[in-house]
Amino acid sequence: MIWLEQFRQKLVTAERAVEAVKSGDRVYIHPGCATPEILVQALMRRAPGLRDVEIVHMMTFGRADYVEPRYEGVFRHNALFMGGNVRAAVGEGRADYTPVFLGEIEDLFISRALPLDVVFMQVSPPDEHGYMSLGVGVDCTLTAARCASHVIAEVNRQMPRTLGDSFLHVGKVSAIVETSHPLLEHKAEPFTALQRRIAENVASLIPDGATLQMGIGGIPDAVLSCLRDKRDLGVHTEMCSDGVIPLIEAGVINGDKKTLHRGKVVTGFVLGSKPLFDFIHDNPIFEFHPIAYTNDPFIIAQNEKMIAINSALQVDLTGQVCSDSLGVKPYSGFGGQVDFIRGAARSKGGKPIIALPSTAKNGTVSRIAAELDPGAGVVTSRADVHYVITEHGIAYLHGKNLRQRAEALIAIADPRFRDELHDFASRAHYVGPRAELMA
């Protein structure tokens, strides 16, 4: 087998593999649960011989030592989506943030607007034909590997083999580092009673036969727990978590009514724990694709009854949605929110949903805001927003004027803040001075 000889020839230590990184290079790192920590740490040990290396990735797990002050001048991180391991560095100006729709990241690599020199990735062992699976995360990494000058693959015996457009041949990588260790996990916290109330409102809009997209966190997990009595649900999403397992096992998620990729759970990556990794291994219900495909609004819209469920940090009284920053400080990223909001809006019977708690900071701040905080970024425009949901109800904004929007949003705000929100709406002439709050 020719591929086996290629594999052996490319097999090196992590230290030897990262010698491919030169000063001035741009290095892309496989994100999420696929973060190749062994390669990252080997690169840190090589730091004394490097200058001006740019590190590019979406949300990674584990350590991100390259953003530490001691590496200034050696490494500079450019976040395409921020996780907790780099957020402080971006906020303090030691790292950069690029606002971009998740579905458009790969085109930056292809067009060489953001050319890549080296890719660090983590994959499964090759099959009998020499193809390695990207396992828990195809995301933007498969395209990155196809565009980069050098591809370093950590072949982890514990990486699941996932199906779909998720394979890279041994002949397409520059160096291989063999390992065997557990993947980084994202273990969900139990959702709260408040998140459950929000989820119940969301679930009331989900019909049998719907196709779902949802993100990560307490609200999406709570929504999944509210769907046990639904039938023939499908999934087309950028990511999914452990919460899909019981619904698939119960036959609630079967994809039988999907109008695109019938019978398949279509996703770009998973964020979860070992039970999920075991569940997706060689499981034919899962079909992994690059994010440029899963998040293409024109592809998403081909799923009838497409229900897109996304979260927000703030929504102002006109319907503007801030999801990526706290005032001027970047917090996360655009992600796929707009990709799926627009795709679901164009789906036959689709529903784009923004779901969030009505308050923050232990009930002292209203997330339904008179105005967005100064400097806050608008991820989803008020013209794109359809449904906004809190624990207090559902506001439908699409096609509504400013008065109707303000009234609907005030009605789902926490009751403690409704008077001041109404006073602002009156001063801004969104509503008249005598307008009454909706029940």
C-alpha cells in the first residue's frame, strides 16, 4: 500500500514537525474539542527561535500560552471567534479579533485574503485506503488544510472516525505525529429553571418535522430537553452537543421529513464529552461538512421548517442584536448566527429565533435594552430579526414598525425594567406618552 509507506515517511516527533513554522508565518489551529494541544505546546517550546508568527483560529480549548505577555513579538493571535482562553488578551490589546460570518471564513483562506502557511490539525488514524477523518470537527479546518503550504497532522488513536466530507488523505499532509490521548471535552452545566422557561417558549414554536439549528449552552440544551414529545425532527447545524443523543436514540430526531440530506444529522463540528465522541464514531446518521457548506444561507434555506435558535447579549428596543461584545470589548464572535437567521428566514415554514434571559448580573441589568451599550457591535440587524424570546414570552418583530417593536420587546422584558424602558421609548418617540405596556 503506497499510502502506508507515505505515512511512515512522514512520521516524526512533535518537536520535529513544528520546525515547519518559520518567523513571519501564519499558523491555523484546529479548534474546539479537536484542538491539537501536543502540537501547540511543541510550538511554544520553539518560541525562542521565532518572531512575528500569527496564530489564527476559532474557539479552541485548553491552553493558549501564545497570548501571554512573555511571547510579545514572537506570537500574535488573530481570533476569528473567541473562547475564554484568549478573551482577556484580545480585550487588553495583546491579540486581535476579526469580525466575520462563520460561513465566510473559508473563503478568506481560498482567496488568500488570509493566506495560511501552516495548519495544525488532529485526526483519526487512516483507514485501509489512507484517509484520515477530521473526527469531531471538520469546521473550517479541512479547507484550511487544502489551502496551506504545510499541514501537520496529529493522528490520535482516540479521535472518532466521522463520516461525510470529513476526510483527508495521508498524501495531503506534510508531517504526522502519532498520539493516543483523550480529546478535550466540553462538559455542559445543568440548565437552570430560568433557561427551562425560555426553552419552553422556544419549543412552542417548533412543529413536528422541523429541522433544527442551535448553538451551545444552557438554553439550547434546555430546548432539546423540551422536544421529547415531538416527531420526525431533523438537524442541520454548524455544531451539536451531547443533548442530541437521547433524542436520536428515542427516534425523535430521525431526519425522515428533511427536504435536504434526508435522514442525516448535518453538522460542521461537535462540542461535547466522551459519550458524544463515542456516539458519533462511524455513526451513519451523522454527516459532517465544512462550515462553508453547513452555514451557507442558500443551503440552509433548502430545509423546509428550518428553525434557527441563537442567543444574544443584548437586544435594543428597535430589535438590534448584540452577540459578540460587551460594549467595546469583544466577547465571542459573529459565529453562524446571521448565516442561520437569514437561511431560516428564507426557508418554507422557517423561523429565525433569538433566545436570551431577560436580565444579566443577577437581575440588575435588563438584556432588553433601551439602547445597546456604547460601542456594542450589532451582529444581527433589526431587519433580520423575527422572533425574540425570553422567559417572559415571545416577541415577533419582522415587518413591525418601531412602535410595535418597542411594545413587543417591553412586554417580554423583566417587569422590574418595563417602566423605564417605556419611558425611554416615549422620549425616543417610538411610542406615545400614553401608550400602555402590553400584558
